[in-house]
Amino acid sequence: MSNFVVQDDLNEFTTPTGQSLLSSTHPTTAETLHSTSPVRSYQPYTWNFLNQALDLVDAKTHGKAGWLQRFVSYIFFGGLAALVNLGIFYIMYYHLLTPVNPPILRNAISYVIAAECSIIANFVPNDRFTFRSLPGAERPWLQRFLRFHATAIVGTLLTFLIELGLSSLAHTEPIIAEAVATMLVLIYNFTFHHIFTYRHVKHAEA
């Protein structure tokens, strides 16, 4: 004959063979942890100390840690793309296109080639890592590439105007003018990639 004993929040069932079966009326530890785990605005890292730091940012900024994470990632990959830009520009302007005159034409050709190479170098890692959690990442690869390109072209034009103005009007060394212009447009590019390139569109929402 089975016995029934109530102990706090546990129901103990004793089987005829003497086995004790316990069942809890409260959620399991795993369920409790799951229900109390924070809602994160960022993509968690494998390093817990980084996640803890971003959790603190989320708490202090009301869920802006994801934005900060994307910005730092974009700065990193954008910095690598900027080095590609400067390297290609240097090779074209100071070596491969030295016979081209006037210098302003050599400057323009060097800039266009360097800009295209840097856009591609910027898109590949940022598409794979930085913006992968945004809704627009669901678009086909070609669409993302074209939208990224369209956004970057505006930034490219701005960079060119700043670089040309510094080098032609302020008589700044072209390579230095290119570096200054690239840094100034970096924040513009990040903002518009974030709110336009990878933003929801109607067909994605559907």
C-alpha cells in the first residue's frame, strides 16, 4: 500500500517496493535560469567577461549594447578596409599611374580604384559578422551587396570631395588628405549601413 507525505513544496510518493519518487510543484533549476536570463540586444561571445560587460552596457543604456557591439566591429573591419584603401591608393598614385597628368586626374583614377577595393574589403567581413543580427541580413546576398555598395558610394563621393579639397585647396599631401577623409566618413557609413542597408523592407517583413 502506498504512502503519501507532503513535505514543503515537494510531493513524495512511496511505491510498494519502497522507492521514493519526488515531484516538485516549482519550475526546475534550468527552467528558472531560463526564465530569469537577461534579454540581450547583442550577439553573445564565447568569452563570458565580454558578455558581462555588454550586459552592464545594456542595463545602463536601456538595450544599446548591440549598437555598441556593431560599432566596435565596424570600426575594426572598417579600419582594415581603410588600410586596403590607403595601400591601393598609394600604389596607384605614386607608382602605377605616375605617367598620368595632370596630377588631379591621377588622383581621381587612383581614388576610384582604391575606393572600389576598400568597399569590397569592407562588405565581406561586416556582412558576415557585424550586421548579421539585423533584419536586413535576411535579404539575398546580392541584394545586400548592392545596397551596401549604394550606401558606400555616397560615402565614397563625400570622401573624394573632402580628400580633393584638402589636397587641392589646402595643399595637403594626397595620402594624408585621403586618410583624414576616410576617418571623417567612417561614422557616416556605419550609420547608414545600420539604418538603411540592413533595415527591414516590406518583402522581408512579409
